[in-house]
Amino acid sequence: MIYDSIVIGGGVTGCSVARFLSLYDMSVILLEKETELCQGTSKANSGIVHAGHDPKPGTLKAALNVRGNRLLKELERPLGIDMVHNGSLVISFDSDDSKIRELYERGVKNGVADMEILKRDEILALEEAVNPDVTWALHLKSGSLVCPFSLTYAMAENAEANGAVLKTDHRVVSIRRESELYRVITDRGDFLSRCVVNASGIQADVINDMVVPHEFSIVPKRGEYVLLDRSEGTLVRSTIFRLPTEKGKGVLVTPTVHGNLLVGPDSITLSDREDTSTVGAGLEAVMESAVKSVPGLNFRKIITSFAGLRASTPSGDFILNEPAPGFYNAAAIDSPGLTASPAIGEYIAHRISERLKTGKKLSPVLDRRPIPRPALMDMKERNELIGRDDSYGRIICRCEEISEGEIREAVRRGATTLDGVKRRVRAGMGRCQGGFCTPAVMEIIASEKGLSMKDVRKSTKGSEVLV
């Protein structure tokens, strides 16, 4: 089969591109090298919907951040994306408000709405846990929180509902130009397409170099985080930033969509593109920086730490170009890439539709039914759900109150590993980090997939739990 578009990469950018392409009258296939979607940068980030005050005016980051912020709010309900609209504060300890005012003016140039500059008393009235030495803050009311897993899977499932094909465990090893087509060669077969989208994150320069001469280099930057228990989740309501530096937005303190408290990240430049380890000194530095913003943080309540890699370039901007006819880069998607991802998908899909001269589908699927969450329902709704399927009445993950029905539905929607289940329905994401529910989740995966328990993995090949 000759596809109209092949998307390489199953993170939030690739899945967003596939979703917007699927709204057009064209055939689309997405290829992901890992066992699960959302396995790279998209699984380990701050989960922040940035307002758009930070990027340099006139850049792709600036335009697509603001557009992505608006698109996420439009897509939240139809696609069942987990979001919380909590607002953001960029705090300063300077004696004057000049730097805060610079950010405000930059936000105005970028088209950010609902901003205001607050003084000390106004800040502490809004967030009493903030360091009382604070002097000024930029209040960004359009800042929000999003679950990156929820967003990625929502885009992927909606793309699939509109006819897109999603293939995991397909590592691209080379790409050849054959007349007017591209032959994308993977370790599990070849695929022909009129257009190719490179949304491969940390490996984007490698994929680019398969088609055109070397144009850019991806510089991996590791960011480390600590996640606190839900008991700490109400310490702040807003996302608390400090004034940005040349290294980025710095260490933030933020609630999460699901009620935890997240602190991080740092920014460490690496040469190893696979190094997502956490380092004791790095985590200590993150915590020391965070308490300058919110002194009351209780780090005795940490339930896990993790690190993610950002795909950066020296240019500091997204790379969205067409270096060869029909070959498109969606590369260097570092912060605010999560926020911008729907806008990137819209942008790339529009350009491909113009190239292929295809119009929108007459009746695309524009909504998605999320997996039911009994713990979030009132008792009447919960009993009605259990009446239809009693597996939703058997709790498997006690920390997050996740039922057997939710786990089975996650597997039926594509999860094949413990991490795939965890990211879709949060089984194993709570206080005990899977210490209680892992064996039962493994049994459900094995029964749904017809596997031996010894074949059930945590994540990638080689991470089998039982031997």
C-alpha cells in the first residue's frame, strides 16, 4: 500500500500530527520504535500548559505556544483530555518590577491574554505558601495543567478512529527516495508514502540525515523531577515559576492534574541520548532551588523521582521545515512543546494537505470516549457502570482506586506493558508505586493478551518482571 503520509515517532508531537492529518481525506500511518506510545520525552515532563509569555516574539515557539494553549482548551472536552485550569505565577525577589514587566510586554507581543502584575500582598493572598520575601509576580490566568499521557493517547486514539494506522515496535533504519515516493525501511518491513513527517524527538537529526545532508544537531538536556504524595498536593494551587534564565524556566513547583505536587526540573546537557537516570546531587539541587520559592515543601513525602530528556538545538527554536519535497521535520520540540503539540500537528497537516491537494473529510470523528473512572463518579453513576460491567467494581490499585475494568480497557486500547497500563489509567502511579497491585495487573495483561506471566514486561524488551 502507498500511504499519503508516514509519521515517524509516537510521542505527543507525532500523535498530534497523525490526528490532524487524519482529519483530511488521506491515508496515514504512524511508526514508533518502542513497544508503547508516549515512551520518550512525552512521558517525563512538567505537564504544564504554558501561557506563552516566555518565547522570543516572532519565533515558531511563540506563535505555536499561544495557538496550542487555545487548541488544548478547545479539544479538552471532545477528546476527554485530563486538564486543570489553575493559572501560573512567575515570581520575583527583585526590588523593582522591571524584569517582570519585560515578561509582561513579551507576553503582549506574543498575544497572551489574561495577564496581570501582582505585588507582594496580592501574591500571598493568592498563594500563601509562596516565600514571603517575594516582591513581584506575573499572574498568567491562561496557564493550565495537562496530563501528557492523556493528551498523547487522546490524539492517537482519535487519529485511529479517523482511519490512521498506528504501529509500535517499528524502528526506522533508513529512508530512500524512489521517484515521487519515500520508502521508509523499518526492522519489521518497508512502507511507501508520498510524504514523511519526522517527529522522532531525540533522534530527529538522525532521521533527517537519512534523507538530506546534516542540517541540525539535537542536544539532549536532562531534566530531573521529584513527585510528592497527594497529601502535599494542596500546598499551592497555581504553577509557581521563578524568573527565567538562559538555561530556561528553571525549577517550578506545581500541582498535577491528579492531585500530586511536582518539583523540577534542572537542565543538564548530555551526550548520551538514552540517559534518563536520576542523580543524587541533581535531585538535591532541584529541591534546594524549589524551597526558595515555596519554603514549606515536605520532601519526606516524595513517592518517586524521574528524569526526562529534552530535544534541544543551539538555535533555541522549533524546527518545522520541508528540507526535501514531501519530507517534513517537526524537530527540536523542547519546552513549550507539550503545549504547542496540537498547533504543530495542525501546522504540519495543513502544509501536507496543500502539497497533496486534499480537503478535509466530510464527517471526521471529532470526539473520543475516555476510559471510565469510577473513583471520579458519584455513587449513582458508579453503580450504573458496575451494573453494566461488574469488573469496574473490583479495585486492583488501592492507592489510585483503579478497577479491573479500567485496566482491561487500557489493554484493549493498546497497552501491552505495566507502564502502558500505568500511563493510561494510573494503576501503579500512587503512593506505593505498584508495590501492591503489580502482580494483579500482570495477570490481567497476560489474560487479555494471551501471554504467559513471564512474557509481561515493565516497558521495553528485556524488562520482564518474572524469570
